[in-house]
Amino acid sequence: VGYKECGEYHFEAKKLYAKHFEHSDPKQPKVFISELLVEQCSEELQAIVNDMVDQIDESAVTADNFLYSGTHWQVSSDTYKKLLAESEYAAWMSAWGYRANHFTVSINELAKFDDIESVNQALKDAGFALNTSGGEIKGSPEVLLEQSSTLADDSEVEFSDGKMAVPSCFYEFALRYAKPDGELYTGFVAASADKIFESTNAR
């Protein structure tokens, strides 16, 4: 499909591993895919995740829409809370399943904004809450990437024992700077991405 692997990232405290992929056409979106290193988690979390995976129909895994097919399992709100106590990432996945948890707007492509500060101010003026973990702006021109993000709105999820509102999805905003060769930096900064993950934290 034209994508190639272009970077890998480790988030030891959150027990996450990620890779990003880029298309041969630079106008196509970059893709950032992460996973929870389940084997590094508690036995209780491993058992819950294994039960979730066991509920996935084998045919679903090979379907074209698998990566945006949502949940294939039933979990209770208590199970969600148990996961939440150990891993925000695992809890989010149990509630929402396979889907993108955010999309990123390239500030470089915006006609009315030249810097990330003005984007953030416009978002706040419109009533959006920003992720302030690590500061409203993650990164700097020195690392060739500045990022910010909204906080995920709460949305109701149907758990096996009833409905409960949990954090859903969010938007990220990224401003990329030119490398010495004049080309825009296309990678990601692990320290910044670590804080962006917290946009879906329960509050």
C-alpha cells in the first residue's frame, strides 16, 4: 500500500512499544501504531487481556476493516476499572477496541496559523480543553517538532453490566521544522509522544 516503517519508540513506564510508518507520497498521512507489552504487566491484567483476545472470532482478524472494527469482546465496568488502575492504555483498549484513538492536524498545512501557540489559543477560545501534561506544547524547534492535543471527551460505552462514560478520542496538532538539508522532519519525539498518550487518561 506504499507505506514503510520509519521509526520505533519505547515507553518503558507505560510498558508500550510503537512504530511509525510513512507513505511514498508525502501528502499521505503518517501512521503511528502502538502496543501494550502485556507480558510486562501483572498476571491479573494478562488474564483479562487473554480473555478479551479469546473472544475475537478468527475470521475478524483477516477482515479488511479489522484495524477499525471496534471491540470484539464483552467486559464489565469493574473489569475496565481494574485495567484502569494498572494501565490507562489497556483500559481504553478494552472499552473502544481496534480503532484510531486520535488524528493529527498538520499546522504546516494550515493557511491561517503559523505557530502552535495561536492554534492552542484558538482551541481554548472555542472551548476545547488541552492536554497540559508536560506543558501545553510538547517538544520544541530544537527537536524539530512541536505538538499539542485536546483532551479526549467522555463518551458512553456499553459494558456487559451497563453504560459508563469513559474517555474517547482526541485531536493532535503538530508543527514540523526543517532539518539541515531543508526537508521537514517527519519523525516523532518519544518524550513528547509519551505525554500525548495521556490525552485519553481518565479524569
